Amino acid sequence: METRSAKRKKMAQIVANDAKAATDRISDLPDAVLHHMLFLLPIKCVAQMSILSKRWKHLWCTFPDLDFRTLDPFQISSKNVKFVEFEKPRQPLDLSRMDFVSQVLSMRDKHSDIRVLCFRARLSFSRLNGLIRRAIRHNVRELDIEASTVCTDDYFNFPRCVIGSESLRVLKLKSGFRLPPSSVMRHGFRSLQTLSLSVVILNNQPSLTDLFSESSFPLLKTLNLDACFGLKYLHVGCRALEDFNLEKCYELEGLDISCAKLERMRLVRCFDAYSDQSWVKINAPKLEHLCWQHNAVTDMAMFEPSNLLHEVTVGFYLLTRDNSRSKLQSAVDLLSGLSRVRSLSLERQTIEILSNNHLLFQPFYDLKHLELQTGFNKSNIPGLTCLFKSSPTLNTLILKIIHEHRIERKEWNRDLWDMTISEGEQYWESQIRTLESFLQHLKVVKIHGFLDYENEVALAKFLLKHGKALEEMVLHTGHCNARDTLRRQKIRSQMMGFSWASSNAKVAFQ
């Protein structure tokens, strides 16, 4: 029979256990839940929490998301991480950072996998390779490394240990490194889904025509290549690729894209502007988004139209001295490949190319939204007219006028807004027949940088007068003083009273 004393002891034990459970319910949560909570903290805080108990030390030793980019390298020493059993004098900036990273990987539970490893450092290739090997042994899924060599005159060799990894899904390397031969690369990375390479040295193999082939990288969906020095020819044909980015490849002369599933493509600052044999071929039937900015005009362009094109931005770079027929025709051929686009943005030099050359391209029958950057001088008006003619079902037009030189603003001239026909307006009136479909569908016009100069007024007046479906015109004049505010009100009142306007469009100044 249980005595009173035994009952009291049992009750006290129950109360003590309940109190302990009440004070540390968090520690009883599953590892996966606690790891997710710790992921929201800087990694230094996660490391410091390991001193709380054996439970929290275990959580730290199995923590799967090792992002060391949040470290303050000036504060890294053994004093910050209490579980380190030895003291070291403070070392140079990046060495102390990498000592901490090495310690974390060396004390890690050998049966725990790494989901993410990210760090930025300056170190030797042997040390970088050693860190990556450790991560590969822990079945790392995502590697994001930005490294620079301690030998400023040398480059890294590509860490070959990652090529055969079956766990790696995401690889991002930013460093001056040399790629191994394509024959070595293309037979690996069987599980890789995202590859991002930045600052790649290709002087010894300028042609990557068989690396990203249809049979290589079978699961790759995202490919980012940035600053590939020495790259002259590139073929991309990965069968699962959906997102492709190429940037700052200034020596590129030939580009061949043939991807059946590609949906998004971004090319910025590419191609050799001084080459007279450059070319580009693009076959991407499922392409939806294209960004083509600051690229030198090639001598030949073949762009197979995509019926799914939704949003496109185009900006060419053409040397002033280089206006050969082949390059100009190449620019037009590229635009013709965009004939099914729904939203199009063109940068300034594209308008200049269309204005200075009588070259024809396919109309944009599906285009609903058009944004143009232009200097809006008389020499650019033919290019604008060409685009308006080629956009028969356009709904929204946005003009961003670029004023290169600060010119003293003219006083508003009411004569520009009355029945007087200016030279600019005479030009637009002569285009009515060819712009008939454009004027019947246009609903919204927004003009940024509107300063009431004759060319600007002529177009605004023409659209108000003949835009049968026009619902809204917004003229963005920028910052103005009190005098300009009164002036703007005067313009608005005059415009609202124009009897010649064929639409009931709302006119607003901003």
C-alpha cells in the first residue's frame, strides 16, 4: 500500500515534470519545425543557441540551411561560438570567416544532409575545393558560392567534384574560374535544375557548341551565364530549359537557341559590336517573356515567331559608324520575329533605326500595349509612324520622351492648341488613312516628359482629334512651380473646350 510520503513524492515529481514541460515546450518540437524556425535567424544566432542544451547543439549540428552571407566577419572568433574548445588569435578578414565555415562543416553530424550552403570568401582553390567536397559528402542540394583567389594573377579551376553529384539541384558560382572540357561537363549534373555561372574564363575554349546540348543537363530548367570572357559561340538546346539569362558576353559572335520548353529569355550587353560576321538564331515556340537590352546589332538574325509571346523589351546598340544594310536588316528581322507579342517596350536607338531606314517588318497584330522611349525630334517621327501603322489593334500607348539637353522652356502657345495647323500636325494629318485602324482601337495615351514643344503638341492634338476610341490622355510634365501650375490649368481648360476633338477623352496633367 502506497504511503502518504510516497504519494507526496510522486505528486511533486509530476508537478516538477509539468513545470519543466511548460518552460521548454519549444525544445520538444520536431527537428524539421525547429530548423524552419532557425532558418529565419542569422546563422551566428543559430550557432550561439547551441550552448543552451544538448538538444540545441544537436539542432545546430544538423541544421540544413547554412547561409554564411549574413556573417559580420569583424566579429568572427572563437569567443562568439562557445562550443569551440580552443582559442585562436584574430586572423585576417576572410581567413577568420572561412575558419568559422570550416569548423561548422567539420563538426557536423556525418549522417545529416545539407540543404543549402552559401558563402562569400577570398581563399585558395585547394581550400575552396575542400569545402565543396565536404558539402558534396553531405548530399548538398544547393551551392551558392562567390569566391576570389588569394593569388590575384590566377583563376580557379572548376571544382570537378560537383559534376558527378546526384543530390545537387542548384549550383551558383561567381568567381574567376576556368571550365573543364565540355566532354567532362556534359555527362554530369544529371539532377541539376538551376545553373548560374559568373565570371567564367573561356579563352582556351571560346566555343561552347556542345556543352548545353539536348542530351546534356537533362533536368536543367534555369541557366544563367554572366561575364563569360572569351566566349565567341554558344549553343543552348537543353530539352527541359525554361529560363535562360545571358549577360555581359561582349565577345560573342554566334548564338543559337533551340529549346522547345523555353518560356523566359533575357540577353543584356552581348555580342561583339565590331564583328562583321555575328549572328543569332532563336527557336523557342513556347517563349512568353523576352528582354533584349543593350545588345550590339548582329549581321544576321533569325527569330522563329512564338504565338505565346506576352511581354518583350528590345533595345539595340549600334555603333554610329556602323549602319550597314545587313545590320539594319538584322534588327528589323528580329522585330519581325516578335509579330505575335502582346506587350512591347522599345528603347531609343530602336526608334532611330526604324526612322532612318525604309525597312519593312511584320505588323504586330496582337499588340495591345506599346511603350516607346524617344527623343521625339523630327528625325524620329518616321519611326513612330512606322510603329503606329504596324500596331493596328493597339489599346495603350506610352511615350517616354528623353530630353538630352536642358532647354529653356517655352511659354505655352495657345496657337499650338487652336485650329491652326502646324507643320508637325500637317504631317500627322497626311497619315490618317494608313493609321485608321490604329486610331479606331487606341484607348489610353500617356506621355512622360511632355514640355509642350511643337512635335509633342502636334501628336497630342492629332490623337485627340482623330482617336475615335480614345478614353484617356495623361500628360506627365514633371515638377512645376506655381507659374507652371496656372499655365497647366489654362492648357487643360483650353483643351477641354476644343470643338475639334472627336472623342470624349479625359485629359489629365501630372
